[in-house]
Amino acid sequence: MKKPEQILKDVFGYDSFRPYQLEIIEHALANQDGLAIMPTGGGKSICFQIPAILKPKVTIVISPLISLMKDQVEALRSNGVESAYFNSTLPEAAKAVIYDKAVKNELDLLYMSPETFVAGLDWIQKIPISMLAIDEAHCVSMWGHDFRPEYQQIGGLRNYFEGIPIMAFTATADKVTRGDICEKLSLNNPSTFISSFDRPNLSLAVRSQVPKKQKQKEVVKFLSERTDQSGIIYCLSRKETEAWSSHLNSSGFNARHYHAGLSNEDREQVQDGFINDQYQIICATIAFGMGIDKSNVRWVIHSNLPKNIEGYYQEIGRAGRDGLASETILYYNYRDVVLLNDFVAESEFKEVYHEKINRMLKYAEASTCRRRILLAYFGEHLTEDCGNCDVCDNPPAFIDGTIIAQKALSAVVRSKETLGLNLLVNVLRGAKTMDIFERKLDTLKTYGAGAEYSYKEWQHFINQIVNQGILEIGYDNNLRLQSTELSTPVLKGELDVKLTSFEEKELKSKSKKKKSASGQTVDDTLLGQLKAWRKKKSSDNSVPAYVIFNDATLNDLASIKPIEVSALQDIQGFGKVKIERFGKDVIDIIRQNSTKLSTHDKTQMLYKEGHSITAIAEQRDLSEQTIINHLIKLFEDGENIQLSQFISEFEVQSVKQATEKLNNTVQLKPLHDELKGEIDYSKISIALAILNKRSNQFS
């Protein structure tokens, strides 16, 4: 039997597994039950797809959404894997063909929804089954962040498939949810695998208390710098999704809204349009996304505070599934908290849900590395700050905020705790507004006591005072600010308060020169040609573009620039089937593009493919010294050229001694003579370049 590593390379085109993938695959191959917790984009699908390919019978995958089944089946078929999905949308003739193939053991994987699976138990039991894989398994648990009643129907499947192993997979599940999944699915002595939740390619940013018009302005500016990128804007209400979609379309973007109030036909049309790059932006409630396997989502924006960290984590995880740099932005205000608390007010689990909302709010209000907070929630701890969140990008400076806090507290107490945040700011700044005069707030002793600070500065300070528990917000009392047990010691000067100084923040562009997974600079012209070819192929084959190749693969092609089909086996995403189907097309595009390259770039392209200096010289019909000169120039320009592979350290040091003896000359003939011809001119040139680079590094 083939090994998992061989399937990974031959079928999927990857050289190595991500953490825990191989352990999970081997566990499944040993016919054991298990639960795998792997982040969105962490590669959990491969953990049941490779065992399915290796096992002798059919693996049935229970998945919640039709679109997800279609995506995964199309991707598997494009890699030469026998797979199908069976659901209510298929015509009867197609169902009969799939049923026949499954019963005859002619499929590796069969995808089904929980409803279809339960309804078809009679005929499913006639299929030779190797394994049952439950995807999005958190849906089976009441404690899961996206519980789905239809998943309860599969809780008794163990009664029908006594000796068949069951593997459950989900991207997010806390300790309680994990236990509930294992119990609901009746897993036998399951092993639990918890992969790292860290997605370092995702940048994290939070924007607090931004007014609606300012938020719209910021988002439009953000999107105008990313016109070739796909993304999702998540909203709390259906009405807001429609408002965002309308605003963005009127601003020149191609956006659509998505929510549970749309017909099934409309939802499917929007989802398919996004998957196939017909629409750039989807403005959606959380009803959108679980079934999206789109690898090239480059950004996710939350227009409101999410209801829990699990859901937020899974939603931002829909960006950057191909491993490339992607951005996430969270906007929130205190009205979001009121709305979220109202949503869960009648639930029997409202105390738990309230706590989850509060944890989400604490994340949003944090002044320390956001990734550390996010990962700590899932029991994972970073030893250093991440360097890829807004807090790390702009570490806050702290000031003595005791007097600032005392002024705010005094106004709250003197007003008998009747002020909301905005009205408190107006009182402190001495604003001359109608509501202040009507309520005679201008008579308070603290009226105008903080006029030296701007409106935004006071908002910034009061948010922190609330975060530190010195004031609290009455979410059940019209958001009025209330004192706490810490208020009195602060007012009396018995407790010092540290606050971060205010800094006017803007959304900073993370856009940089594109880099491939190998760290090389991407040729944008070539990348554009490859994307145009991919778009045509996806249209010809009626599949999403990323099923042909994801962006990470195209980036590698546009940086490494292989010019032989055999070299494609070293590009991630190229399995045997894809090399056979698309290899010649891709190489032709690269070769056509290479005619526009400089002579140095052509040499670099061959060098990256691993050719020797002699081989490069022969292919280019140039002298070896010319090729060496090209490599030296590329090395001096900062390209990743390992000149040390062409010369020993002893030879470098010999040249160094010779230059010092000849008063630091860099002329080749005197050095060649001094070395008595024992080191040729080519190696002297290489040594001088290496010595010069070292000198610059330590100067």
C-alpha cells in the first residue's frame, strides 16, 4: 500500500504535512475513532481525504452545506480522485449513477448532508464503507458556536455502523464542546488531536467606536487599494448587509449581500458568484461562509462585534486559506453588546452566552498583542508578541491617567449615574448642546473640567477606564455609566491609574511587494498572465479558479519561473494529474514571458531550477565567466544567490589574505599572481563579492 506522504505529493502536490496531519491520518488508517480540532485553513480536509484514498472501501463524508461538497469534490476530481456528492439538488438519473458507483466500491469519497444521510440509511448500509468522516462536527453540540438541529439526526449513526470507525473534524471547539461532540456521536475511546490555532499569515486589527460614515469612508479607502482582491464583510443584521452592499456598489465595487432571508436560489447564486470570482465582495450575516472553500479570500471585515471568540476565529479564518498574507479588521461599539445580549436574553444558556460576549469584548478592547489573547482563549500560549496585529504595529505609550479618571468618575457620580459615554464626554468638554442645557448638566462642578482633551481623546480614555473596571457600562440600563468598587479608591487618590496615550489611528495598508511561499519576489506581469489563463481554464471546466490552482501556486510559478515541465514537481500544488493536464500550458506561458526578461533574470531563473554554472552557460550559449558575473551581480543586488556553494571557505580566506597583502586591491590579475595561479579568476571574483558583503554587514 502507498504511504500517506506519497499520496500527498502525487495527488495534492505538496512535499510535507502540516503539524498533526500525519498523526491524524495514521490514526484513521488504524481504524480508530477520533476528534480533530484544526483551524480553518489548517488542512483538515486532507486528514480524511488521504485515508479515504488509501482505504479499500468508500469513505462517507457528512458535511453541512452543498456548496462545500461541490467545492471539495471538484478539487478532488481535478486531482484524479474518484469522488461524488449526493444531495437533493441532483436529478434522479445522477443519483442512480452515484448510488451504483458507491455500491460497486468505485468511489473513494461520497459527500452527503446530514439530512440526506439519515434519509438514505437503508441504501447507504449496502455500500462497502471504510470510514465515516463528520465535518464541521461542532454543529452536533448545543455548546458549539454554530449548533444545527439537523446534525442531531446523526447522533445515532453508531447503531447502524457498529464496526466502522468515525472521525470528527471541526475548526473551533472549546473543552465543553469537544466532550459533547464525542458523546453525541458515540465515539469509541476517541483520541483528540488539537492543532495549533495560530494563523500567522492573518493580520489582526480592531477599530473602536468609529461613527458609521467614518467607517464607510475607511472601508471604501481600504477596498480601493485592493481592487483585485476578494473579501467578506460580516454584519449582525440582514438590513446592514443590504446597506453595505448598496453603498459599496454605488462606490464602484462589485458587491452582493447574503443572509438567511434570501431564497435558496438567491443564496446559491450569490455564493456561486463569489466562489467563481464574479463578485468581489460579499456583505453577509454569519449564515455565509461555513461552506466556502475559497482559498483566495484576502480580507475579512467585521462591521460589528461577533457574539463569541469561536465564531470570530472561524470567520476570520476564511481569509488566507492558501497561506498568503491576508488582513482582518474588526469594528465595534457598545451598541453591539446591547444587541448581542438581547439576542440571547431568552436562552436557557444566557449566562454562558453573556460570558462569551464579554470575552469577545475584552479581546476587542485589549491594549496587548491580540494574537496572544486569541490563542490563549483556545489554551495555546505564545511566548512572544506576534508582530502582525495593530497593537504590535503601534505599541501604546502609557501616561499617568489618575486625574483623567477622577474627572470622569466625578462627573458620573455628580450626575447620579445617568450619563452615557458620549454625553459624559460632552459634559467634561463643556459642550453647549441642547440636551446638556435641558438636563442642567452645565451646572455640574465637573462641567468643562476636561476641555483640554478632544472628543476622541476622551472616548479613548473612558474606554480604558471601563476596561480596567473603574467604571462599568449598564448594558441593561441604556448604556449608562456606573461606578464600581474601584471607583472610590481612585476618586480618593488611593489607587493610581495608567492609561495609554491617544494616537489618531488610521487603517494602515499591509499591501507590500508580493512574495511567494519561497520568499522570492513575484513577477506581477507573469502572475497576471497566469491568472488570465487560470480564469479561462476554470470557465472551460466549470469549476472555481482556485480548483485549477490556488494563488499560492501561481505566486510560486511567477517567482521561481520554471521552464521545464519536469521542474513543476517542485512547485506546491502540482500533483501528477495536474502536471499532465496543465504542465505544458503553464511552461509555455512562462517561456513566452521569459523573452522579456533581462539577461540577469534569465540566468537567475535557471539557477533557481538547480542548474550548474556549466549547464546554465550551455543553455544560454554564454561563457561560464559571464554566468558567474551575472550571479555575482544578482548576489550584490540582494537576491537569494548562494555564492558559497561555488567556493570553499579556505579559498575565500586565501583571497582575503592576498587582498590585504596587496593594500586591499580588488584587481583580478595581481591577486591571481599573488595566489600563484592556485585559485582561478572566477573564484577570485566570487570571493571578492562574498568578502564585500561581509564587510558591509559588519561595518
